[in-house]
Amino acid sequence: MKKLWWLVVVVTLGVFALQFQLWAQEIVLMHDKGGAPDWQTPFTEMAKICAEELGIEFTPTPFPTTDVFMSAVRTALPTGKAPELFTWWSDFRMKPLVDTGLVEDVTALWEKHKDEYDPAFRDAFEFDGKVYGVPTKLAYWVVYYSIPVFKKFGLEEPKTWEEFIKICDVLKANGVVPLGSTVQGRWPTFIYFEDLMIRTNPDVYIDLMVGKAKYTDEPVKKVFALWKEMIEKGYFSDPATDIFADYPRLMAQGKAGMILIGNWYEGQLIQMGLKVGEDVGAFILPSIDPKVGKVIIYEAAPMLLGKNAPGKEKALQIADWWMSPETQYKWCKLMGFVPSNKKTSTDFLSVPMQNVVKQVAQENYRLINRFWEATPTDICEEAVDKFAEFILNPGKMDQILEDLQKVADTYWSSH
Amino acid sequence: MVGEKLSSYLFILPALAMVVIFLLIPAGYTVVVSFTKWDGLGIPKFIGFGNYFQFVRDHVFLTSLRNTVIWVIFTLAFSVFLGLLVAYFVNRIRLANLFKSLFYIPLTISAVTTGLIWLWMYSPDLGVVNTLLRLLGFPGRSWLSEVPLNTYAMIWAWTWKTVGMNMVIFLIGLQTIPTEPVEACKIDGATEWQTFRYVVFPMLRTITTVVVAMSLINSFNIFDIIYVMTDGGPYRSSETLAVSMFRESFVLFHMGYGAAIAIFLSVVVLFVSWIYVREVTKREVHY
């Protein structure tokens, strides 16, 4: 009996030791999209492909919310149990991690693949000449519109800002919500600000993001005045509308016409039973000032490598494989993303998005990073609340612009 | 004797270890962090009481404090009062079990799910609340983006969830009240209100103390339903102290300031609960 007891102890300890060894060798990919949107299923699929093609296994590890994910990553990065790979956000969102030296420099990989990527895209991950992430997502911000609603009122995709405003007027006059907008969820409040800004003065937008222009400057005031006019004319949906759950339904019911958003929104539209290309079309918002030229907001998200991660070498191999045109094709096809690798085919995208990608490439559009990543996080987090206050109280415009500048001044005075 | 004592200590050791590891050490660590400026990545910088002095200059903190007070007052007014009212009437009617179940069901749903259900119900375009209002000829409202309507709308959702719990506790109290004093009141010609006011309610004092103390603590710490329904917005107008603490610590990574809010909140909850229980037990009446 005693021998049997010892045998059980030894076997149990052996199993634990083996498990610990396996944990120690495991390459982990942490991400925050385990629910909606679901990145876990495509990441699992990519892990299988990686094991087959590269002979390296990685384990996608989802977190229930973004806040929990960010805390977990920041806590783990300085330790010896840092994740080998983790999804993140570009530009100023990744700067604190880069500044503390907790993420791996992958400049060599970008040099190897330099003919395959747009330099504007690389800029989003570059600090002091070094690049720190490999691409997981590229999205263009376009206007999705209801094709039946446009047909019903004899409308066509606008080529100029004036045509776009006319569409808003026609929809409004017929009881259809012209544009989706919300203060719910906080972050979507910057959407119209950034898009109006880059279509009137993209250089001031870029300067504003890095503290070289002020929120109280005339070009910014003009944009706010235009935004105010659009709010007061009733072009936007109720500010409490859930643009993810409710707005696609409103579009499907013919009660809403358009929404300006990243092309990942197609997933939301498809979930509501809408067919992109048949029920919903897409166009790039025309410039307000024609002198501005052709501009579009892009959103780039990287996958970063933990510098202190035990399996860093294998993670670098995965990162190299990940950047190749073939892997990008598989990943983007699974996700419905615009491929960031120029050599990757776009044949899996919806027809409207294929046209947008072609238009961006052929007409030499200027790519500008979105507000969420392009300005320091401390400013951004306060600004999205100020934008919400403006959406709900457009009459407080001057006070809000002064408040925004105070936030920016506080940040830039110590950075 | 010594062996007996030692074994007693051994029995409480696991629970004690849990309290020390998961409560006392983190609490002490939070106190230390509250005296620093730290983003959770670099080296913390000691700033003394700087984070605590910032409270008076931070309008978001003051809004959160005001909202927390509103939550406490209205949770007591709605959830506790309605719980008592429902328990009193349910205790006297024929279909008591049916009504008990109806009021109890929302309690079995998690706070997050409750938040999601009411989020859909308050939807300005497709929600049932505005649909009903429009059917009755009233205009719809932006329940979650109008300030301060959004806070009251969430308090109502929370009341819907918690009233059943308070009802059950009050029912237990009501069922322990002996029938003789109530019958004596009736024989003496007391009205329904007089019977409740002078006999039933005083005999529920202990139960009421428990319900009010629980509601106080829960409403001071209210977080999940706000996190789901408005995320403290718009423009941080519906944050409570618990939500502000979370946002400062885990969204803005102002770890020191978040820790200071946590300490402030804990001290307030402990102090208010202690004062309340002390005052109530002083006035305890024994029959």
C-alpha cells in the first residue's frame, strides 16, 4: 500500500515536471480579441499552418477585455515570462513599451521585406529609425452605404464634397439617418474629427498630433465649425446609438444611409445579414478642399515581440514568416483585412473594398494614421471624452477647444 | 493543551494565509503605490500625498464622488424601500410564490448581463423603452447619453436586479415576526399603516440594518453595470469612484492616482459602514 502511495506521488510529480517543461517551451501569442471580434479562431488556424510550414508551434491566448489584456501584457513584459508575441496598437500606443526597452527590434525583418511594404505603414511602427512590430492589421477608413437606400432616392457615390453633402440633405429630408455616429464606447467620437481634418488640412492634422499645432488654431476651429454645422443639420444618428449592434440593423431596415468607419466593419454588416457589394457599397470620402488632394485614414496594428521572452528566437522566425506575402494572404483572407504586403493578392476582399484598394494604389492616395494611434495616449484618452462633450453640446465649441489645448499643453510641456 | 492550541492555529492557517496573501499584502502595496507617480512600466516616483491633493483639483474625481453619493442615496431609496414594500405585500397575498419568483429572477442574472439587457432596452432607435414611449405619443430619450439622466437610468437597471434580493431578506424577517402583536393591533383598531409603522417595522430593525449595510457597501463599489452600459461616459459624466479607479489604473495607467482613489474609496466605505452600524446598534430595541 505504502509502495503504491509513493508511486502515485512520483508519477504526479513527473507529470507536473513535464507540464512545466512544456509551459516553459510554449510560444505564446497574447491578444485581446477572444470574443467579438473573434481573432482566436483565425489565430488558431494560423498556428496550425505555422506548425506545418515552419515546424514551430505557437499558442494563441485570448483575453476577455482590452483593459485586462493591456494590464496583463504590461505586467508580464518586464519579467522572464514575457509573451513571445502579442498584438498591440501602432505609433504612440506602442511608444511607452518601446521607450522602456521591453519590445524586440525587428528592423532587420523590415529590411528583408522592404520591397513588399509601403513606407507609410512602416512609419507607424518606427521609432528613432528602428522598427518594433510586424503587421497584423491594415484597415482603410471608408464610407459604407446602403445600396437600396441610394437606389430608392436616386443617389450615386459622390465624387466631390458638395455631392456628399447633397446626399446627406436628401436622406435627411426623407427621414433616413444620413450618417452613423456615437458617443457610446468613447473611442468612436474621434472619427469625424480626423476625417474632416485631413480633408481640409492634412498637414495641420499631422502637426496637431505631435504638438506642433494647437487645437485653438484657425484650421482646427474651422473643422469644428463644419462638424457643428453637420450636427445641427441633423446629419448624424442619435449619439447613444450602438453603431456595432444597432446601426447595421438600421441600414438593413432602410432607416440609415451611411457610416464612416474602418473596413473591418464589414464583419458587422455581414453578421446582420447584409451582403457587401449587393446590399452595401463603399466609397472614399471626397476631400472638402480639392487642393488637399487624395487622402485616406489608415489603421495599422502590429504584433510585437517581448524582449525578455524565453522563446524570442523562435518568435523572430515566426515574425519573418508572418511578413511574407504568402502568410499575409492566408491571414488577411481569414480576417477579411486589407493586405499590408503589396505583393499579396486582394482577390478575397469584397468587390467594394477591392475597388477602394485599387483606387488608393492607382491614384496615389496619401495615407494618414488615425487619431487613436497618431497622438499621445494621454491626449487621446482625454480628447475622445472632449469630442463626446462637443457632439452632445456643440454650442460649447470654443470652451472645448480651449480644454483640448490645455490637455495638449500639459502633455507636451513634460515630453 | 498545547497540542490542541497548535492544531487550532493550523486549522485557521490556510484561511489566514489567503487573507494575508490576497488581501493584506495587496492592500499594503496599494497604499505604497498611492504615494507614487507610476505608469506600471518604469520606476515609480515618490510624490508623497500629491495624488491625494490632486482630488480637489480633478473635476472628474469630484463628478465621480457626486455620482457615487447619488448611487448610494438612490439605491437605498429605490432598492431597499421597494424590497421592503414588495416583501410586505407579497407576504400577504395568495400567489406569493409566483411573485417571489418573478422578483427574484433578475438576481440570478449577472450584473454584466443585466447591463447588456438594459443597454438594448435603452437603445434610442430600437430599444423597447423608447418604442413604448413613442407608441404612447411621447418622444424617445437618449437614456445613456443625456447627463445626468444616464446615471438614473443605470440606477433603475440596478434596482431591477437587486430588489429581489432585498425582498427575500425582508421576507425572512417578516416571517419571524410573531402574529400576536399584529393581531393585538388589529383588535385595538390600529390602521394598516399604524400597524406597520409602530409594530412591524421596528421588529424588522435587525434585518433592515443588514439590508441597508449591504446596499451601502454595494452601491459605493458599483462598477460592472456602469462599465457595461456607459463605460463611465459620455465624457466621464457617469463614472463612480470605482469606475474612476479602474480607468485611472488600467486604461490611463496612472497607477499611483488610481491607487489613491482605491484607498479613498475603501476608507469612506469602512467609515460610513462603521458609523451606520454603530448608530443602529446603539438604538437596538429588544422585545
